[in-house]
Amino acid sequence: MLSDKKPEVCVLGLGYIGLPTAAIIARSGCRVLGVDVSEHVVQTIAEGRIHIEEVDLDGLVQGVVGRGMLRTSLSIEPADIFVIAVPTPFDDQHAPDISYVLQAASNIAAVVKPGDCIILESTSPVGTTEQMRDLIARLRPDLKIPGLTGDIPDIAIAYCPERVLPGRILEELTNNDRSIGGITPRCARKALGFYKRFVRGECVTTDARSAEMTKLVENAFRDVNIAFANELSIVADKMGLDVWEVIRLANRHPRVNILQPGPGVGGHCIAVDPWFIIHGAPDETPLIRTARGVNDGKIAHVLAKAGAMIEAHKPSRVACLGLAFKANIDDFRESPANKVALALAQRFGSRIAIVEPFAEQLPASYADLDSSLIDLDDAIESCDMFIVLVDHDVFKSIPLAERAGKIVYDTRGIWPDQPAASPTPGHLRLVG
């Protein structure tokens, strides 16, 4: 049974996961302090506005800020529950960087008190929660730390990763099941009581290392399956087949469910998390490593094919449709679409136009290039060639009549009615 006293909560990191999480916790009736290193982010949220694109998030943030349930700061303050939702990137050698997590833990150590609970939500290599615990133990020798004391510990430490889909984050943070891994079972139960305040899905307790691995496995599983689809698209291309038709027919088998190929894999989860497993067990992960290579290699395949089409058909202007890593969001992290469009812009200059309905301006990497951001109507009127890189709904809505006469390279399979490759350049469609 939940205590009548609602805990004071501090959320560290107000990005794509931290801000929605803070807002949902505040909606449940807990007073929340959101902490971020960016003054712009802190000020924007303090004014009841948002700095990211997510369905229904703007109204929720405006409401909880207006009621005084969510406030923001550049500095940490004492609380009852601390939730860490900071980035965990990797370096050029794909080694995970948990420095942001450890810095957050150091900041918490300065204010944590007996009875508090610290929860790490950031996707992390196996063992990160224990490293965080050990750091807090060194910084706060006055506290009894779980797993390091034979007595009842003063604080609880747990790991609970999110599993959400951009564009549905608020719904999935509330309704999806959660795996809650404690340093000890007592820690897991403490965190469980907190999550039950705002999560309708089932909350399952386990140990911290199992919860960490579970998050990585979920995304590695998806990466491997997407790699099969992407490799299949390359094979189909070589054989002159329509990969979308092959997948449609194969998926009629009752035990086959091939995913959809694309220009690669992006985002901060599927394109990143498998490397955490590989880094922890490099000799035992040939399949996961190969899948990463296939999905990263698909970017080069798309670039080569798009470049060859531009050279062969010499369109006066080419529209790259989409920069985001998936449909209907404004998130460009690790986006294969962005990488393809940027490389084409560097090669072909002003002939490349970018259509991205979820961006008001091009990313900083385009600053010194001649390519421009245009709207979809302009692209339809002025561009001879479309390269479909993201399956935004607005792109799917373009009827065949408005695509007539265009050279089309559809990496997402959004236009099944587009005429297949033929000797007539104006009706060329290439897939895969």
C-alpha cells in the first residue's frame, strides 16, 4: 500500500526521457525539481514551454509548471527520490561513456540523506548501478550503503530503464511494464513503491544487473531483426526484386514477421545499446556485432545508390525527404537519414534540398553548405527527384499524380503505387 505522504522528487536530465518523466511524476501529485546543465532548457521549462517535440507534452508541462508541481534549476537540491535520466553516449571506439551518470551520482551524494532512494533510468552497461553505488559510498562514508553493509542500509539504489517509443512517450511511460532492479531486494521494493504511483503497467522487481542487461537485450534484439531486413533489401536490389513485395508475401507465413528495411538504424537506443553488450563481451557477440555492421553499412549502400542515380539522371534539384531517425518526430540523434542527406549535400551542394516538417532550420552541420530547407509543396513544384529517407505521415499523403514525372528512390517503401523501375527516367522508382 502506498504511503499517504507523497515524496519530493528530483529528476536529473531534462531531455527526451527526463522531461516527460518529470512531468508525469508531477501529474501524479509529487512535487518535482528538474535539473539540467543547460540554462536554456531550465528557463524554457520554467516558463511552461518545451524544447523537444513530443505528442501532448506541451500541455502537460504547461499544466504542472502552472500548478507549481514542476520547477527547474541548474543545481540539485535535497529530495526523497532522485531519478537520473542523463545521456550515456559512446566514443569513437564504441566504448560506453558513463561519465554523465557518475557526475549525477556525485551531485546526489552531496545532498542525499537517510531514507532517500536513488534510481538510475539511463540506458547503461551492465554494472553501472554498482559503480554508481561505489562512488556514493566513497563520497559519503557516513551512510550505510546497500550491498556494502551488513546492517539495514540508509538509502536505496535501483535501476529502472524506460522502454518507450518517440511520439508515444507519455502513453508508454504510463502504461508499459517496467523492470525494476535493486542493488538489494529491499532497494527494489523501495523503488517499486515509487513507480506504482504513476505507472499502470506491471512493475517487476529483479536485481540491478539483470535490469541493465534487459534494456540492452531489448534493443539488440530489434537491431538484429532490422539488420536481416536491411540485408534482405540489398540482396533484393541486386536481384532486381521489390523487397517490399517479398516481405509482404513472406510475412503471410504464420511464424514469419520480417521488419521493414530503411536507410539504416538511428536513435539513441537501437543504434547505441548493442555496443554496450559488445563492449562487455567482445568475443561472445559476433551476431550482435555483425548486425551493427549491416545496419551501419546500409547508410553507405543508400549513399552509393542515390549518388549513382543523381549522376545518371542529372536532376536539376533533388529533395531529400526527412532527417529524423524515425517517423513523425524531431529527433535526429544517430539518424541515418540525416547522415545520407548531409553527405549528399556535401557532394552535390545547392542541387540538394531538404524537406523536414519537424524542423524549423537545418542542423548546425549544414551551416557551411549550399543546401536549403524547403517545405513539401516547394519540393513537389521544384524538384525532379525524391529520395525518401523518413516515412513521415505527410510524405505518405503525396498522391501519385503529384509524383508523376519524378525520379524516386524510396528507402522506406511508403509509395507502393509508384511505378517500378523502367526505361523511362521520369517514372523510375528504386527501392531498398
